[in-house]
Amino acid sequence: MNATPTPEPNMVILLGIPFHDVTMTETLDYIDGMIERRKPAYLATANLDFAAQASHDVELQRILFDAELVLCDGTPLVWASRWIGAPLRERVAGSDLLPHLFKRADEKEHRVFFLGSTDEVLQIAVEKCAQQYPRMVIAGTYAPPYAKLLDIDGGEIGERVAAARPDILLVAMGCPKQEKWIYMNYRKLGVPVCIGIGASLDFIAGKFRRAPVWARVCGLEWVFRLMQEPRRLFNRYLIDLLFFVRELRRQRRLLALGTVATTVATRGEPVFSHNLVQYQWSGRIDISAVREKTVEALSPEPQFPFIALDCSRVTFIDSTGLGLLIATFRRCKEAGGTFLLVSPSLAVIQILAALRLDRLIPIATSPEEIRERIDASAPGTVDFSFVQPGTKSLTVSLSGDVTAAAVADCERMIELRWNGMPDSLVLNLDMERVSFIDSSGLGLLIKTFKLVKQRPCAVFKLVNVRPNVRNVIRLANMETVLGLAAESPAP
């Protein structure tokens, strides 16, 4: 029997992050629906520090784009949503969610797996959960040895999780490591609900104390945490505060332009061609248009997984209107397609750039560019390879999103091409048509580098690297290793 689909909640874009407008009860009901569907998925509890990190970490921003749910874990963020005219109804903090989630799991006998933290913390947390929630099935626990993200033994974890068959996987590795690990592995793990929980297990085990309720309500929980770990948290909180003030002012300033009277939102009839469907929006795409369903998030059809949205006549778009764009982006990616904007107006371009959404939503201005952007945003693949005449240089071209879902095929094809040219001493990996990589894609680049270095005197080169790809490489401190330190990025 198929589970009834859970309605997708409205989304608000705040400081470049998509937050779903859900209450605690709605979140728990949504998680129940995820468990019934048995489709691998994950959700994130994003606070101000998430937003600050995602502002310069395109991989983390993309992870939040693709999450089944992004919960608002911060009272200041709830206040900020009101200040920009797109109020979130409730804060749903990760530390508050877990007791409710455990109670629901106790009622429904859900299977829960704890991953991360330390053996000591896990033991105490499990003992306390067993006392409070006796019918909740603790399917397994594992505290893997500390390692960098790409060095974590995924095979060992995968075997343990597969044997435990959990409904919910709780990952305590800290942000953004836990989110990136989940993004790399959730599909093959097959768990319907994966959640990064940060320090929540430490709170359960009593290693740290949570702020009193009054401090959480007043938005002062950060002060309480700072008092417990001043040396570790002071610089982080200062950076987060400066980011919050600067970016919120910028977003409010752009949204203030919407006070000028403009035409109401309208949508044109779709135009179908090949595997692409094109739509057009006009006028004000704001919270009123969303509530009245004058415009809605677009859904790809099986034979038309690619959607192009003409926004040349959009006079204003607010945070809820942007939420429709991200929801459409997600739907297209889930369907194996792509979403892109066509000739967006100045009003749209400005707010996309201010919130750094233009890093992930492709933009085209002509039919030729539409096709190019579609190809560059499709699942990653090896396009072609060639040997430069008169040299021993092999060039292999990649295209699309090189993420966990595509790296195995890409790795196999690169190895096949390189081993098929035993006399080649240079491998140029052309990244011009690659729009995004995640940490799995970075792992592919490192494996390719090592493959080439096995051949005496051979040289590995990355060429035509785009800003999103360079961003992931730079944050992993791999620019020098991969030979990018002095190379200018592709446009």
C-alpha cells in the first residue's frame, strides 16, 4: 500500500537559505510520512551559523536546497523572517525536536540509529532514551574514529546501518561535516529519515546544559552556550552576528523596493518542446501571490524533466516567491532534470545575487544558452576524450553535476580512458561544463590525481574550473594539490 503524499510546506528564503514554514507538530507528521514512503531522504536544522557558513560554502547551500525539510533553528531567524515580511510561524530547533521525535518513535516503535559523537556519550544517551522511551527501538549506535570527511570509512558505517535497518539515522558530526557526509551517503544507505543533530547528543548525555526556556524564547540561548565554551564559540558568534546584520540589511533594502506599486502576478501558458517545458511569470511574485496561488511551484512531467521559467516581466519577487523557485529547482533535480531562469529582470537578478542564489540556479538569455545550461546542470557524465596530435596529452571532458549519484560512473569512465592510453603522460580533466561538485565529486578528483601519479612522470591537470567547483576545492584546502593555486577560474 502506497503512503499518502505529504503536502510540501511553503518555503521562505532568508539570508540565502530555504526554510520551510512548519510547526513542531507538522514536522513530526512530515517525518512520519517520510518513514511510510521509505524513500531515502534527509532534513536539516539550520541556524544562523549554517547561514553564515553557506554564504561562502556553495556545497552546504546546495545541500540545504535539496533537503526534504529545512527547519529554522534560531529565534533571531524567526524574528528576521518577520522583518522581511515572510514570517515563519515557529522555531523548530534540533535540540527541541529530538525529545518530540523520540516520543513519536516510542508511540510508533520506530527504529533509531545513533551515529557519531563518542562511545561514552552514546552509552549515556542510549541509557537515558531507553528509560524514557522504552518502546523506541534503538537499532544501533556507532562512534567512528575521528577522520576528515573524505577519510571516513563509509563501508563500515554502511554495513552497520544496513544490518540495523533504521527508520531514522541521527548523525552527530558537527556542521557542516555531518550535512556533507549525509549528502554523500543517504541514497546508498536507504534510510528514509537522516538528520544531522550536532551537539544534541551531548545535551541528552548531560555533557552540556541547555539554556533555560526563558533564554530560548528571548533569543538568548547563544549567550548561555557562549558562557559554557567561550574560547571555542566567541569568534564564531562574532562572525555570525556581523553576517546577520550585514546580510539582513541588504535583503531588507532590496525587498523595500517592492513597496512601489506594480502589477499583480500572472502566469502564461506552458510551451512544450522536446524534453523542455517553458513558462512565463509576470508582475509581483510576492507572499500574496503565493497565498492566493496566483503562482505556484512548477512540477516537471516524466517526459519533460527540464523547466525554463521566463522572468523578464517580473517586477518584484520577495522571499516567498524565491521559495517557489527553490521548490521548483528541487523537484526538477529529483526528476533527473534541470530548472533554469530565462532573461530574469533586474529586480530578480539583484535579489538572486544578493542572496547568492545565482550560484545554483542557472540563468540563460537565449535558446542556445538554455540548452547549454541544461547540459551543464544534468547528472554528471564523461562527455568525450581526445589525444592532442603530436603530444602524449589526453583530455577528458566532464559535464553536469558531479555528485554522489554520478561519481561511480564518472570514475569508471575516466579510468577506462586513461588506462586505454598507456603512453599518455598528461591527463587534462576539462571541467568547463561542470556546474557543481559535492565532496564526492572532490573525492573523484583526488582519486583521479592518484591514478595519474601511479604512472611515472605523468601529470594531472584540472582545466576550465568554474567558481562553484573551485569553491569546494578551496574549502577543502586542495587547490595546491590539484594544481589550481595560480590558475584563474573559468567564467
